[in-house]
Amino acid sequence: MYICLQHLDDPLHFTWYEQWASMEEIDVHIKRIQREDLAGSVKRPPGIYHAIAERVQLEWEVIQDADPPRRDWMAPGLTLLVSAWAKPGQEAAFRAFATEFTRDAQAADGCVTFLLHQKLKEPREFLIFQQWRDQAASDGYFTAMVERYGAPRGTSGPDALPRDMGEFLESVAVMPCAVVAQ
């Protein structure tokens, strides 16, 4: 999977969301984008592919039951990146809990994609890549989670999540995105 996301709250901020089968495939990709015709030359400033070649490998573990089906990543009406930090010592508990609500989301009406990741070098950091048919489908899932896990304690950060979800988290940030390339 290889898609480019543009953050709607900050249109100058882009995120490339990639999943590769092996490090060897990543190496082949990096060599391809470092070619002069893609990476820039003396005649023109370095292009976007030059910047990608210098990226840092983030090394996330994808936590899911099965590989997602092939799909049109640009079709869904709502794409979200959710960054969450577990409270110290709560990484394993949040991972178990998040695995459960990920399965619920994947089965929810209107869910196109819901992938949970945990950062390997910083196990307190989680990322959820979500795509919904539309805002109503996302709202419906949230309502079901409130019914299952309890009403939010507040209106921002982990307190804005269903009660039991927020118990494990130190912080959470939701970034609405548009898929601009796949």
C-alpha cells in the first residue's frame, strides 16, 4: 500500500502512508526514486522524491486480524489519522483494548479501512488509519462505542473518547486527511 494524504487542517502537511511486504522491497523503491529524473538535478531543485528518499523509517507494527482487501483508497468520504499515546505502563492494556475496538470498527456499517499500528521503538505510541464511507458512518461507529464503553468525560483529548477508551491514553490527536494520490 502506498498512498499520499494531505492534512485538511494544515494543507501544507502531507503524510505518506506505506506498507511494504519486506525491507528488500523498500530498498528497491528507494533506489528507484533516487534516479536523477525523479530526485532532481542541477537544472532544477530537488523534487518531492528527493525528500522522500531522505525520510526516516518509522517502523510501525500493523495490528490486525487479516490483510485488508485491495481497494480504491481515494473513494471513501472521510479519511482520518489518529495518533494516540498510552499512559506509561498501559501499552499492553491499550493494545488489547484497541485490538477489540478495531475488530468492531472493521465490522461496522460504512467502515472502509480501520488499521491499528503500534510503533516498535516507542510502544506507547499508536496510530489508527481510518476510512469511512462518510461522516455519518464514522459518527454511527462513535455512537456505538459510547453505548458500549461509556459516555466521554469531556470534549477534548482522551476525555472526548468513550470513557473506557480514554482510560488508557495520555493524549490523542485526530487529523482529517484527503487522499491525494495512491
